[in-house]
Amino acid sequence: MAARTTRGARLQIIGNSNDWIREFQVDDYVGNPPLIEQLHQDKQLALVTINEYEARLERARVEIESLKLDRNSLKHALAESTSRSSVSFALALLAALLIAVGANLATTSPRSWIGWFVISAGCFSEILAFASKPRNRHG
């Protein structure tokens, strides 16, 4: 409905474009150097405007390609980071479980080496989890 209202308002203000745009009449320009010069100037202005728009369009295409490349590299970095964070999370979870089980084993039988070995394995897993944690490359 807004388009109909806008179109209606434009028709009331400007009128129908067919009413105020005339067809090109060659006879108007024959023997009329000022109109021929004006026509030439309008043509030159149109060509310059077209060239400017083509240059802007090419710059926009280049920028779009650059943005596509940036988006693809960010997608790749996100996938890699997600993968590395999943591994880091799994190792940290394993470390927490190993340390908890090892502490339980070490406290129930303090002279047994199995509990201390499991705690050591948990600590080693935590170190691996920390080392595999994704790094912030942009910071």
C-alpha cells in the first residue's frame, strides 16, 4: 500500500514522465549550433558519469572479493579454533577425572603408587590441555 501511495504522490507532483519527456527530434538540432553543443556536452557528461560508476562498481567488486576472502579465512580460523578448544576441553575434563580418581586412590591407600601415578597422569593431561588451548592471534 505504501508503494501505491508513493507512486500516487509522485504522479500528482511530477505527473506522468511521458507527459514531460519529449521524443528526440532531429529537426530541432539541424542548423542550431547551441543545441548541438549542449547535446555534445550532455553526451560527454553522461560518458564521464558512466566511467565514474564503472570505476565505483569495480572498486565494489574488489572489496566484495576481499570481504569474501576475509570471511573464508575467518571461517577456517573458527573451525580450527573450535576443533582445538574441543580437544582442550576433553583433555581438561580427563585431567580433572584422573586427578579426582588419583586423589581418591592416594587417600584410601597412601602407600600405593597407583594413586600417585594417576594424579601425575592427570597433571600431565592438564598441561597438554593448556598447551593445546587456542591462542588469540589478533590480540
